[in-house]
Amino acid sequence: MKTPDFNKLMIYARAFSKYTPEREATLVEASRDMLPRLAEVTENFYATLQSMPETRSYIEDRLDALKGTHHHWLEGLISGPCDVNYTEAMYKVGDVHVKVNLPVEFMAGGICLIQDSFIALVTDIYADDPARARAVLEATNAALGFSLMVMQESYQASSLAEELEKFLAITGMSRTLFNNLAEAYKT
Ligand code: HEM
């Protein structure tokens, strides 16, 4: 499968999700207050996934390991930096989910669950400062939107690769010929 241009993907996903440098700075600053309570976000996430028959079967045999990985990822999400390395790492996380055949909508659903917990957490931490709570939540929403876009890019790449495999099998065309034609017709 073709490796994406992670710098280009980062710029695109940051613009679309409105994850600006100012929002990233707001989130990184707030991470000092949020880190001690991050376990709540992970616990809520897996409690919901365990409660739904559609998601439970994917996680029940490795719950503790998944909680650890998820917590570690959340720390990175809020502590930054959201750079090319983070973009590449999120693409790989997307790929891990593709490989275990997780339906694509699990990514959007999962991100919704995380933002839901962030709303409760952040409004509680900054109960006396609604303007700050709003700014931090705008930042978490953007950071999560960014991560979702990058993970879904893996799903898209894998589905294109599958289509190509089918095309080659049906037509009997060799991969070399296909690559040569694709190169010749590049715009
Ligand atoms: C949408 C937000 C999600 C994030 C940010 C996330 C994050 C992660 C991370 C960081 C890993 C470790 C990747 C690695 O090994 O390098 C992982 C693995 C995994 N996740 Fe998620 N995850 C999400 C949603 C879900 C959902 C909704 C499910 C299932 C209901 C799920 C099931 C799994 C499983 C089964 C693995 C382990 C795959 C394996 O190693 O065989 N994830 N996830």
C-alpha cells in the first residue's frame, strides 16, 4: 500500500478540524489539570464499549491491555505536539483497527465517546471559568477531529487497495503494468 505524505495529511487535517496552534497551546496548558483525571475518560470509554453487543466482542479478551494503551494515547493527545510524528502514529493506529476488521463507524463513535467525557471533565475542572472551559473544549474537539480524520485515512487507503486487488484479479493485468500506466497518466 502506498505510504501517504504525512506532512500534507497533517496540514490538511489540521485545517479541516480547525486544530490551530493557538488551540494546541490551550490544550497543552490545560493538560496539567486534566492529566490526573484522564483515567475517568478511559474508564467511561470502555464501560460504554462493554455495554454494547456490537463493540463488546472486539475488546473483552484484552481489556486491561487496551485500557493501558488508550490512556497512553490520551496523554499524548492532550500533551502534544501534534506534528508529523503524531500524524504518522495516528495513521498506524487507524491501520491497526483496519487489520482487526473494526467497522469504520467505530472510529467516529469512539471519538464521540471521548469528547463526551471531556465535556464532563473540563466543565468540572474549570467550573469557575466558563470561558476557559469553552476554549479547552474547542481544543479537545479539534484535536479529536484531527485524530479521527487521520485514522479514517487508513480505512480509505485500505479500501482503495482492496479495489485495486479486485481490478487486477478481474482483468488479469500485472501490477507492474498497472504501475507503469498509472505513472504515465499522472497529472
Ligand atoms: C476512536 C477512538 C479510538 C482510539 C483513539 C483508539 C486507540 C487505540 C490505540 C492507540 C491502539 C493501539 C495501537 C497499536 O497497537 O499500535 C488501539 C488498539 C486497539 N483498539 Fe482502539 N481506539 C479507538 C477505538 C476503538 C474501538 C471503538 C474499539 C472496539 C470496539 C477498539 C478496539 C481496539 C482493539 C481490539 C485494538 C488492538 C488491536 C490489536 O493489537 O490486535 N478501538 N486502539
